[in-house]
Amino acid sequence: MNEPLQRAVDLLQPRSLRHLSSYLQGLVQNRLWLKVLIGMALGLSVGVVIGPAGGLVEPATGATIGNWLAFPGRLFLAAIQMIVVPLVVASIVRGLAASENLEQLRALGVRVTLFFVVTTALAAAIGLFVGNVMDPGRMVTGLKPAEQPVAVASEPGVAVGMTSIPEVLIDLLPGNPLSAMVEGEMLQIVVFSIVLGVALVSMSPTLARPMLELLGSLQEVCMTVVRWAMRLAPYAVFGLMAQLTSKIGLGAILGLGFYVITVVVGLALMMVVYLIMLRLLVSVRPFKFLSDTRDVLLLAFSTSSSAAVMPLSIKTAEEKLGVRPSITQFVIPLGATINMNGTALYQSVATVFIAGVYGIDLSLASMALVVAMAVGASIGSPATPGVGIVILSMVLGAVGIPAAGVALIMGVDRILDMCRTVINVTGDLVACRLMEKWVGGQGDATVSIDREASRTSDAQMEETGPAGT
């Protein structure tokens, strides 16, 4: 790499997203996760009272009360969904600009993408294994929707043929980036962000810096919205659980308990896989890793959004796991968008569960298609609460299971959404630690400068208060 270009890369080092983590860390210290659990328990109780089983109010009145109670939850989801696209774009572009050199950027991009794809496929396979062994669908009766199951092809076809692959690859590059953002085509948005980031790295620092500063301000705006939304989290969970319980009843939710246990067992196995990888590949002790990442994992559980916790994820990776900013600022934002291991595992278990309720036996070919669909659908999906249900309907349709079966698990999706987000964030942190070892760099000076700037920013934020007021 020639000297002018290297100097350009050095001058473009942006301030890390981690400096926005002070408020998020304060939420953990204030036990937001405990408030969320209390809100969930209270929501279940209130839902029973206003539901048909309680008999205290008329069904129509109970439905009206449930809708109003769910208003904070809908507002919370809408706020997170509103900012995820600009936050991901700004974070990926600035993360690319933080790379130490183009060679590192090339190696990092290829390796981290392969890591995410392989581990997502592994998570989906674990979900199928656990689902078939525990077979939660046979344990549930009386919840089957009225729709009859459609015929399942014994040998499902491949959705994309060899002749159409070039067209599919071309479609990854958005002809209209604004249209992709409006429609929520996250994979196209990621590709656009990567192209924009690489272009900025290759430009003169004088020309590129205004764009990076603008994106930095956009990150600040997005995280301000996240701060507002976080204040609603306990009330959001309370309202959503109250509404769902009032509709389907506490008995139906308790009847899905074995399905919930099955998903949690699968997620626990995926966590064990991550810990084994850390121990064998980078000699990190499992309990040390869990202790270092406890805060960010608790916040991920509370918010159900890997995008919302990105600043704290970056800070944890840099300070606790010893990962260079040039790695974290690229891997964490990218992972928040394309690394959905927990979601893929959940989709596999849910597919087996709903198939069992309908009495449908999945063939080996169908299971292979479930893995492929889970990987493909998870990559590029928004890192927002509730997106797993949308993706699951696509997976069910691909293997001939009625999409109406999604209604069976809506009552417990909020609980599982929080659990699978923990695995998604864990995957991002594990990827950072592995890339720190596998991808070389020569940015010791820029790393120290970036960390010093981040410390200064954190100190300033602490002086002004966690909400920046």
C-alpha cells in the first residue's frame, strides 16, 4: 500500500461508536433486565384478569383495554425499527473507515462473513437436532389453527437455479439505495454501505471527512432515539404480554412451555459451542468471557435488539476482550445485520414444533431446505424485535407448512426473542475475538489514539449525564 493512501486511511480514523455506550451501561446498572422480567410477569397477570378467563370485563372491553396497554410496546417497536436502517448504514460505513489498511479490510470482510454464514448454518442444524430429539409439537393439543396443512413435497426444489445466480448477485447491488431503505431490504443496504465505506477509505481525507462527520452525527441521533425507546422497555413488555395473554389465555401460554424449554436448550447448546470455540481457538476461558460480557448480554436480553446495543458491544469487545477498534467497528455493525444465529436456531425449532402440531413429518430434504432458508433469510434481516416471526413465515412456506401456524407461538415469542438476541450478540463478540487473532494489522498507534479519544468522550458523557442533558 502506497504512503499517501496509508496516510489517508490513518487520518480517516473516526471516533468509535463505543463512546455512545455510557447510557446503555447505565441501564444495566439500573437493572433494566429485572424491570423487564417484572413487567412480563405483571403483563401475564393483567392479561388473565382482562381476558375471557377472568370474566371481570366484557370481551370487547377487554380487547380495548389490551390494545391501549399494548400502545407503549408498539411505540417501542416502531422507534427501534425506525432507526435501525440509518444506524446500520452509519455504523458500517464508519466501521470500514476505521480499518487500518485496505488489505486488512479485505481479509476481515471475507473471513468474518464466512464465519457468520457457517455458524448460522450450524445454529439452524442444532435447532433441527434439538427439535427432533425433544419433539415439542407432540406435547401440545388444542392449539391447532383451523387451516388444513398443505401437501409437503418429498423432494422440495431449489428456489434459485444455476442460470439465475448471476441475476441474484446483481440484485444485491441496489439500483436505488433509497428504495432499498424504504422497503427494508437489509442485505442490499449492507452492500451499499460497504461500497460507500470502501469508496470513502479510497478518497482524499479532506473530501471524505465531512461525510464521516455527518454519519457520526447520524449515529448520535439514532442512539438518542434508542435512549428514549429504552425508557419504554419495561412498559412495552408489560403491555404486549397483557394483550397477548388476554387474547389466547394463560393456559395456552403455559401449554407452550415445553416448546419454550426446547428453544432455550438449543440456544444453550449454541452458547456452549461458542465457548468451546473461544477456548480451543484463542484460549479464552468460558467463565472469563461470560463475566466480561455480562452487561451487554443482559442489555441484549432486555431490549431484544442487537442493533440497539451496538455501542456497548463495541466497548465490551475493546475494553474487556482486547480487540482493536479497527476490528470491532466493522464486525459489530456488520454482525448486528447479518449474524442471526439465535434467530436461525429458533426458526428451526419452531418449524419442527409447528410441523409436529400439524402431524407433518419433515424429510431430510425438507430439513436441509430449512437450514438453507434460515441462513438466507436471517442474513440481512433487520436487527429489531419481532423480526424472527416474519422470517419464520417464509421458512414455513418453503417446506409446505401453513404459515398460519405462526399464530401458535406468538404468545411466547417475546420471551424467546429476548433469549435469542443474547446468542446473536454473543456471536458478534466471539467473531470479534477470533478476528483479532486471525486478521493481522499494523495499527498500534491508531488503536491507542482511538482508545484515548473514546476514553475522553466517555468521560465527557459521564460529566453531562447518561442521557446527554
